Amino acid sequence: MHRQALSGAIRFLALVGLACLLSQGWAKPAVVAIVKGDNPEQMVAQAIELLGGLNDLFQDGRTVVIKPNLTSLRGDLPYPGETTDVRVARGLVKVIKMMGKCRLSFAEGLNAGNLWDATGFAQLASDELVTLTNIAAGNFVPVKIDGLALKEYRFPEQIKQCDVFIDLPVMKTHRLTGTSAGMKNLYGLLPFPRDVLHSDAEKVLPDLVQIRKPDLVLVDAIVAMEGQGPLDGTSVPMNLIVAGRDIVAVDTVCAAIMGIDPGQIQYLNYAKERGLGENDLRQIMVKGVAIEEVMRKFKPARWFIQMEMAGTPELAKRVCSLADKVSEIDSGRGGRSAEFKPERLKVDRAKYPAFEPSGFAVSMDRRGRKLHFEASYDVPSLDNRRATEEGIKNWISENLGSLTKEIPIVLPLGG
């Protein structure tokens, strides 16, 4: 490992250590509870107790809406780590009922299959007299804000008007945003089609917090997910509950538990800049189990930098002549893919000492009218994304520069 990369790792671990020291009373930071155990219902009660009991939230007559994370591409049998564990939800409902006579509902934007039944939430709702609501079929109201992604959103009226809003997500890595916990779970509040906002997801998440900040975030990390989350990753048993009233602080602690530097998560940076919460571990008081005791290095998700530039037959010929491999990708149109090994993607090592390049590919039609560049990178790292983008630009400049003086380059495509 390069010296600068080692220094960065040491700084990150130092931040984790400082967060633990702060729990001894050095300041008045945001409070996040971490509970480890083998009984999810008891763990929920313990986490809420560590947060001070939250009696101010659950008073008689209040409407309480709970947003779990129920999503699956694997049919009606969700994979462990995909969806909120119903035992965590049951523990939360029991705690609320002990504090006050509230009107409870679970709300989720279901889009495939009967996940209420498959996950056990339907049975829980029947047992505890909790209402089930499909957000997607409900009423959305226009909300104007000074947003990063949009200035107006259509937002669920039920969430906007409830007395208490509880965010009940799963801890995961994520292909678009690097990590997924409290803030990413709010993406499910958007009306369909919401994939049109994927390229701006890191800006959309702070916007949603600005519209309706959860009163409590209770993260299910009984079984988490690493790799290609939120749906195609690998289950990771952690036996943890992470909870707090500051959604940004909770997500920051979740990132640290997964061995990811919170400073590399762009949506957390945006949220802090907007005054929506705390993403500095030094300003977060951790109660219960220390971060360093439960930290595990999660395998990151990988995603793609995609760039396009106008082309010519001469440019296409040049790209193919430099490639390590050229293959046909669309015999009907004569498309080709030029593939390049990782060492071809050169970056400033002083600027990005920890960067590990992947290979990249350039796809084009036979006449080369458009060149489409694509390279994968580890999503949680802003530096990896920036280095990958700069590496492609450098390659274009060094190898195609003399041919592109009059060719406009459009970078990047997003995603």
C-alpha cells in the first residue's frame, strides 16, 4: 500500500476512535445507539432506551407511520439482507404500544409480488392491528423546496402529514450511492417511475430528508448485505441494530461499521452541507457497542462511469488499433467493442494513491459515429470515481487528441 493510502486509512481509523471517545462526554454531539445481540425484539427496546426512551414521540392519539425496506427481485421469497426483518418491526411496534395509544401503519411503495405476506409483515399487522399502506397507490402532493436535484417533488401525503415518521431500513452497500441505510430507504417514497432520478440519487436523498426528516431511524443490521446491493449482493450476518434521531449521523455510523469512510459518501456530504445532520464521526456520540468492536470491511459495490464523444471512421479505426481486444457486439449493425486492460487507465498517483484501475471498453458502430466509453469502479469512493473519469479523459487526450480537435466531447453520461 502506498504511504499516502496508509495515511488515509490511519486517519479514518482515528476518526472512528474519536467517535468512541466522544461517547464519554467530550461534547454534545448527535447520539447513535449500536446494539449487538441475538434477540431482535429485545435489541430494539435496548436501542430506544439508549436514545433516552423517546417518550416525547409516542403520545396517545398520534399517527405513526413506519417505512420498512421491502424490495426483492428474487420473487416472493426475499433473500436475507434484502428486506427489513419482521422481528425488528415487531419489537418496534411493541415498544411504541408500551408508551402510548398511537395509530400505527406500515407504508411501503410495493411494486412486485406480495411482499407483505412473504416477509411476515401482513401477519404482524394483523396481530398488532397495524394498517398496511401501499404508498404507490396513495395520494401524492406537490412540495416545493430549494432542492439539489429538483425544486418540486410529488411526495406521499400520508408521510408529509403524519405526527411521527419512522425509517426502518436495512444496512447494505449500494451500486448507485455506495451505502444504503436510512436516507436511501426514503427513495421508496418517490412515485413511479423513479428510476429516471437514479443518476441524481446522491442529490435526491438530501432533498427527501429536507421535505420530511424521520423522527427516528432504526436500522436493521441483523443480516446486512455487501457487494452488489441493494438486491444482488451477498448476505452478511451482523446481529446489530443501529438507531438514532439524526438520519445523517445514523447513516454515517452505518458506513463506518461497513468499513467505508463516510467522507467518501457524497449524499452524506450534501446532507451535512445543507444542515440536515452530522456526518463527522468526531461529532457523533455512540452509545452501546463501539464502532470498532463491530466494524467489518464490506465488499463494495461496483458501478460504471459512462462517457460518450462524437466520432469518425478515423477515430474508430484508431481506437481499435490500440485495443487489447476487439470483438463484434452487434452483427446486425456492425457494432464493435474495443477492450483495454487496467494498466491502460493512467491516473495521477500522487493525487489518487489508493486507486486500483479496472479495464475499460469503447463501443461503437462500424462507422464510428459515436464512441461510448465505460469503466467500472468501487462505488463508495469518490476518489475512485473521479480517478476513473480522469483516467478516461487522459487516455482520450493522449491517444486521440490529434484527431479530436474539432470533435466535441460529452462527459459523463451519469450512473
